[in-house]
Amino acid sequence: MWYILQMAEEQKRRGRPVTTGTTKKRDVRVGDVWDEAAALAKARGETMRQVLERALKNYVHRYHVPRSAESDQDAPPPDSAA
């Protein structure tokens, strides 16, 4: 019975990690532009994390479609004055 209990505890540890307050690390494949960006970031006194985070925020800001706009397909665009 102790063996079964031990196995159950080991299985509970699988899956998502316990929240530790640290940001999740992610792996990406990036071509040669990485080296150029890293050199520019170093010259500017920035880290690649800062560069990537700023680029991703700009991307989201530029292309984000609010959920209400997705459901209001029949509504006229805000620029049109009918």
C-alpha cells in the first residue's frame, strides 16, 4: 500500500509546475536576425528579453481585434459617418 501511495504522489507532481512567481521560459527558433538584434540590443544597453517583449507588445497592440468587434460584424466601421 505504501508503494501505491508513493506512486500517486509522484503522479501528482507531473503536469504544470507550481506557481513560483517567476516568468515562464520559452524556446524559439530564430534565424540570423537574432545576432544582429542581439548586437543592437547590447549597443543600446538592453537585453534581448526587453527587445522581444517590446516587439511582442507592439505586435499585439497593432493586430489585436477586441472581442466585441469580432461579434459586431454587422455594425458599421467607427470611421464611417452614416
